[in-house]
Amino acid sequence: MDRLSVFQKTKKQHNEIYDIPYYKMMEKYIRFLGQDPRQKNEFRNIIVFILVISIASILIPTTLELYISLRNKDMDGVIECIPHFIASSISAVKLLNLHFNRQNYNILFHFVIKKWQQLKSIYELNALDETIMQGKRMAKLYRNTLFSFLILYLFSDTLFSFLILFLLVPLVSPILDIVHPLNQTRSRQQLLRVNYIIFDTDDYFFYIYLQLAWGSIIVVLTIIAADWFYILIIHFNSGLFAVCGVQVLEATMNSNLVSKDAFSENSSYEKFRTCVIMHNEVIEFYNILNENCQYSYLIQVGLNMLGMSTTAVQTVINLDRPDVAIRSAVFFGANQFHLFLLSLPGQILLDHCADFANAIYDTTWYGTSLEIQKMLYMMQIRSKKLCALTAGGLYDMNIENFGITFKTCMSYFTMIMSLK
């Protein structure tokens, strides 16, 4: 007997996307980003404004330090600033992309609710359930692993405790000056390498520390919250292709149709009609999603390539300083993992789109009428044009291109090392 899906276990209709069990955690992240449709526009704008200011509080001083390092031809300083510049830039891109396209994302939310209310077959629900569950597991893995990378510690269930420890590291010297004072003040290292131009960071060490600590937390949470949303919504789109495959198999099962009139009176006609409508809606869902994401993906892929190349260089040139080398290696791994998790949902969407074309092949299409065979043929032609998420239309988000990108970054790394 087939297991019940999470949708059937609830045994109730859901009027909001967050009522669906899989999207409970996403509700918290979406509210944090100020993108909850239930919030008033004024309140949402205030939240986004606060987040943007928090991210800018890291991005602007880091950019200034990066500029000064470039002007002074301090390549070590440049390479040290780039990971923080990239992380804050990526978080800003993700947040602003969600904010400026929030009307389209609201359409996707309503579509999710609509499909949940329409789907009744246990086979359809199980197909959707399995795909979304895969997305939820991926989102959890992404959140835990990215936290671990960014806070420079191994995986743990008490990630926020480790985050606090990471943020307290710059306070070690000031605390030791109080507990065990020396004849001279110990050197202090700020949380990030920044420059404010108009004042010396050592004169306002604690104020700057608090500002950078707050900004760092916001950057990390923004990246995780936005990607959690993207992973789940892309997996929902993938799951609908699986549902289409189930529907087309059911619609053509035990068909013995000889005329258009007979076919129109047969229950299989309604099933096939539902399948055609579903397929068109799934493609429309993909078009909205791809249109909203493609330029955001383009910037993120470019920044990740820059980050992987520079952090690889920083790791190699600091092998004599293990603490710096390890920190750089972890940032390299974080950039690589981030690009991988940007590419993997796109690959899953491609696979489910291709599986739908195979599902049409597996049907008893030869037992249907000529009219339905023609429609199946048209659906198959469209399904051969795979629904690929793209980065500005220049780069398809899939695992093959992830491998090519990684090799390209290593080529840039070799070139930078030869110049250095």
C-alpha cells in the first residue's frame, strides 16, 4: 500500500502556503526578509531597509578597504577583503532580487496553494511529496553546512553557540588586557578588515565590532533565508513535472478510443485535459521563476568564481601561517559549496523535465485516438526543450556547468599565482 503524503495526513485545505508543513520554516525566513505577503507594504519596506543598511555597513567599509589595497598594490589586502566583499554583495543581491520581484513571487505562492487544493490522487500527491521532501532535506543540509563554513567551525547542532564564539574572537585581546594586563596594549584584530577613512578603527574598536558583528549575522541569515526559499520553490516546480508524468500515465491507461466523440465522453479525456492544463501551468511557473532569478544568478555565479579563485590563492600564499590558510580554505569551500547548491536545484529541475518526456514514451499512446496522439506528440516536443534555470541566459544552472566553472576558477588561480 502506498504511504500517505504529508498533504493527506493533514486532512484539511490550506489557504496559505505556510499552512503546508513543508513551508513552516520558510515562513520564518520570508518574514525575516520582509517578503511575507500578509505583512503590510510599509512594514515590509521598513524591514528591507533595515536589512540593506545592515548589509551596507559591511559592504561599504570593506569596499573602501579593497579600493585602498588596490591603490597601494597590496595584493594580500585585496585577497583578504574579497571574501567578505563577495559574501555581503551576494546577500544584497539575493535580498533585492526578492524585494523587487515580490509581486511575481506572490503569484508563485498562490500557485502553490492552488495546486495543493487541486491535487487529490494519492499517486500525484506522493510524487510531489517525494520531490519537496528532497528539497527540504537539501535546504537543511545547506543551512547547517553554510553556517559551519562561515563561522569556521565543524558541523554542530548548536550552530548559534559557535557563531557567538566566532564573534567573540576579536574580544580576546581586550579581555586579556583587563584580566592579565601587560606594560603595553595588546594588538587588536577587528572582526573583518575594513576602512572608514574618516576615523581610525582602533579609536572606536568596540562600536565598530558591534556594528560588524550585527552586519555579519544579517549577511549570513539573509543568504540562508533566500536560498532556503529558492531551493523549496524550485523543488516544487520539479515535483509538478513528476505529477504531470503520473497524470499522463493515468490518462492513457486502458484507453481504447476510436473517435473524437467517444473520446470526449470517456473519463480519460478529463484526465488528459487536466494533464495538458497542468503541463502548461508548470511551464508558466518555470518561466516566472527563471525570469526573476536569471540576473541574480548571473551576478552570484560571477562573484563565486571570483571568490573561489582569490581564496585559493590566499590559501596557498599563507601556508606558512596555518591560521590564515585554514580560514581562507574554509572560505574557498564555502564559495564552492554555495555555487554547487545554486546549481543542484537547477539540475533536479532539468532531470524532472526530461523524465516527463520519458513518461510520455512509457504511456500506452498507441491505444489512444489519433487526436490524443497528436496532442501527446506536441507535449513531447515541448518537453524536449528542457526547462533550464539560467544565469542571464548565458549559463545554465546545472552540475555539468558547475564542474566547468570550477575548472575555470582553477585556471584563474594558476594564472594569478604565476603573476604573483
